[in-house]
Amino acid sequence: IASGVVDRVYKEYMGDAESPAQVRDGLLDAMGDLFFVISAVEVARYHRDAGNPVYFYEFQHRPSSVEGVVPAFVKADHGAEIPFVFGKPFLAGDV
């Protein structure tokens, strides 16, 4: 990889970090983009190019049920939207 690319990637994700927490957040953003966003955008482009409508979203709602279970800096984990999509917050009792 050309050093210019590495420099730009570093600057995008961690260039202004002033604390270990900011470095952590930048690294988590970079890893999330690498493992989820880039491939999702690529698949969306294939569908678009095939003439299909494409919708893209980013779920960032932190469920109250994760309080004390996951670190405070975690907004929403992979798959966290599933209970919201299928109605878990609206169901009474233990499901």
C-alpha cells in the first residue's frame, strides 16, 4: 500500500486523536468500515447497477437493555436493529 494512502486513512480515522479513547474510537470506526461498510456499499452498487432500488441505513440506537453489559462507547452492535425491526420493544412480557 502506498504510504500516501496509509497517511490519508490514518488522518481520517485517528489524525486528531488526543486521548486513548479517541484512538480506540477511530480504530473501531476503521474496522467497522473495513469489515461491514465497504462490502455493503459494494453489494448495494451491484444491485443498483442491475436496476434495482437500493436503500442504505446505519443503525446507531443504543438499546437500554445493553446498559451494564457492553461498554458505554458502543452505540449499537452488528445485528442490534433486529429486535427493533421485528417489534421486540412493543411486545409485553418475556419473549
